[in-house]
Amino acid sequence: MGDAPVWWRHGVFYQIYPRSYQDANGDGVGDLEGIRRRLDHLAWLGVDAIWLSPFQPSPMADFGYDVADYCDVDPLFGTLADYDRLLADAHARGIRVTIDWVPNHSSDRHPWFQESRAARTSAKRDWYVWRDGRDGGPPNNWVSIFGGPAWEHDPATGQWYLHSFLREQPDLNWRNPELVRAMHDVLRFWLARGTDGFRIDVIHRIAKDPELRDNPLLPGAGPDAGYGGQRHLHDENHPDVHAMLRGIRAVLDEYPERMAVGEVYLFDPAEVARYYGRGDELHLAFNFSFLRCPWDAAAFRAEVERFEALCPPEGWPTWVLSNHDVPRHATRYDHPTLGDARARVAAMMLLTLRGTPFLYAGEEIGMRNVAVPEERLQDPLARTLHPALSRDGERTPMRWDAAAPGCGFTTAAEPWLPLGPQPPGTDVAAQRADRGSLLWLYRDLVALRREHPALHRGTFRALDAPDGVFAYERAHAGRRAVVALNFGEAPVDVKLGPGRVAGGLSTCHGRVLPDATDAVSLAPCEGIVLIRA
Ligand code: NOJ
């Protein structure tokens, strides 16, 4: 990649769940025009790119991750013209637009599936995975990630179809060349409009064992054994996925400066690292290790060092604390008396590590998960797995102005999910008015990262630090930045080595003044970035 800036490596991404960002037409659900109207917030925050969760036509069995037409916009979210306007206005502000692409499965209402299920002899039969049953039951022992067997019986044709998720989400057959061509053309459709890239949904699932063999059972499977108590040898992360990815990458390479970040939902960083190939597969692979990390300096350090060691030279790390599938990190790391202190330290870490940070809309104002009453739960997982596993709590609407009706999100009497409760001050208007807010800290960190190449592209080296502190150095072309994060609740002194300090940021005190010190005293739960002179 040389030394040229590469936007997907050196920039900051911001994920938007379109249902929950801004409702422009007053129906209680966010839309593309709403996102367009909020671009000034994103430009002010300084993010380089947005990722939009699916907005294509969908029966919404899984809120858009069940796509019924890959090349259009669901009327709930607007029109293709709205998309083009959003794209143009984002580009005018220097913000790139990436969108979700869901290659593993479509909706059961997709015309491809309708044709496929019509008859065993249908021309598109093989675009999905159909098999005869075994002993009156499903063809093998695979289970759906969303509960129950991964197979649905189709009485009309007497066969079973595979669905790794809901039965309304039949798996596409990536071993069929026509299907592959059709899915590649979907990419071209959006690329030709100027779309900058894709977040690829569950990319590690598109290749399955061609013989559909049973997964081995885990001996004495306990609660951590994985769904179905199985070792997922044959239904995910099949070696053939890499050749399929190279084909996808070749399509992206037909267009300049486009990228893909893949959802590789494997918690084994060595496997995740393989998805970069030799620079001919994913540009970025999500590393989700922080989603399961306890609030512990040593645990974070271990995750970062592990991935740093495994990341191939062609690769580049990614860091994620929150998304639409897991409880928000402000909730995971919440503390009864510390307010936003931990969210501040977490933000500093996310935005100063080597690797692309992915923010999730609302984390910049410290949004917590909302305890959605059971009768208002929407997520299918509440039904197919358990209400406690519903993802609605992290998908509630963005809070723009707590003093405005509908929090400035909607003019409808009821948004699709409740807006709160949330701690006082969890809204953009209140935090814009407060220079010391979490929102301003995010903005300052994004700006600092952009200003200093050491922070957006420098090397990473962990530094020795007292227990409870995660400290590291970032360096580029002789310029250095040092970061020290106190995860603990007691003050601590940290020696950072000699060198003049030219400036920086503290999560507690804002701007750091130039100094000649080689040691800092960190307050409880304080993080600091020092730019070396
Ligand atoms: C991963 C997505 O992030 C999640 O929201 C969705 O339910 C599944 N893939 C199925 O598409």
C-alpha cells in the first residue's frame, strides 16, 4: 500500500442502523432521507465513512437481513433516488458510503427463491441448497444460529432447504456459477452508482461442505460449546470460502478505491486473519474480540497483541466495541458511580489503536441499551431463542434532542422501538452544548487521530505499565504518540519514558498542555494520549 493514505485503513467508520437514525416522513421508522438530513452531525464528528445496515426491499423478518431485491430500496426507507441523493451529499462532505451486502441468504420472498421452490426442475432450483431428507427428518444435523434445525421441509416439492438463520432466510448456493454471477452483478449495481464499499454479512458462512456432512458433536458439550453442541466444521469457515472471496475481490477491483469489510463472526483471531488472503480477499475483516472482553486492562492488551501478532502484512486490524447485534458497550461496562468515565476510556482506546475503528451510532453520546418491554420486542430472536436474547435494546432510535418530541428522531406518536429510559444528558443537543461531554471527546479524538499520522497509521507497541493500565506507543516516520489508559478505580502513576510532550488529550481534563515530563499521574479511570514533540 506504500505510504499513501488509504481511506478504509486510516479513516473512522460509523455504522448506521437505518431504522433508528432519523425518521424524515413521520412513520416512526428511520429512512434514507433522514440520514441525509443528519450528515452535518457526521461531518462535525469528523468520521470518514458510514456503513448502512440493509435498506433493500425486505419483508423484515430479520429487519432487512432478509433481502427480497438486492438492487432497490424498500419503500419504508425511500427510493433509489433518495439513496443517490444521500450518496452525493455524503461525498460532498468527504464522507464515503458503504452498504451491507447479504450474500449468504436472501429472503424467502425473493423472486429467485420463489422460482427455486416452484419445482425440482426449476432453472433456479440449484441457486439455493435443496436436499432430500434422511430417515423422515432433515438431511443432516446442522442447526440454525437462530434456533432449531437449519432445514425447512417444503411439502410441495418434498425436499428440504437450508437456512443458517431464520426459515425466512434460505441460504444461497455459492457453488452455483450462475448465482455467483448474479451476486457479483449486485455488487456492480451499487458500485456503478458510486457506492464506496460493502460490509459483507456473515461472509464465513457462504461456503459449506459440498457433501453436507454432519457436524461432529462436542464431547460433554457445556454452555460454551456453541449452538447445537456441535463443532461447526462443515457449515461455516469452509476452506472454499477463500476462493469465493477472491472472486468477490476481483469485482471490487474493477472499480478504483472501493473496499469490503467482512463480518467474520469467528472468535478465533488466527482464522479471522486468514480472510485477508494475500491482499486478494477482504480489505478488512471484523475482529470482534472486544465484544467479549471484560473491563480489564490486561484482557484488552492481550486481545490487541494477539491480533497484532497474527495480522498478515497485507492485512490491517479493525476494532469494534458495539454494533446492532450485541449489547452496547456503555451498558456492558456500565458502573454504578462512574458515569461515562469508562465509555471515555473505551473511546480513547478504540480511536488510538492501530486499525480501523468502527463506531456504532449513538455510542458517541454514550447511549445505553434500552430495556424494551416484552410486549414491544421486535427482534425475531425474542421468539425463536429467548426474549433475553433480543437485540432490540441496542437498536433503539438515536437521541437527537431529549427536549424535543420523539427526541428529534420522529414526529410519530410512537417510534418503532422506545427511546428510553436513558441517563440524563444522553442526547446530541445536550452534549453539543457541553464542551466536556463524551460527544466532544469523540470529536476531539477523531480530529487528533486524523492530525497525527502516528495515530492513524503508526506502528503499535505495548508499553510496560502498572497493573490496571493499558499503555502503548504508536510511531510513524520518527513521530510518536503514547497512550495510557487507567482501567482501575484508583489513581496511578505511569512512567512513559523521556521525551517532551507537544500536546494531547485526557479523558478527564481535555487538552494536555506541552510539558517536559516523562511520567503522568492518571486519575481513576482516566485515559491520556500524549503527542511527543
Ligand atoms: C449478521 C447480522 O449482523 C445480523 O443482524 C443478522 O441477523 C445476521 N447476520 C443474519 O443476516
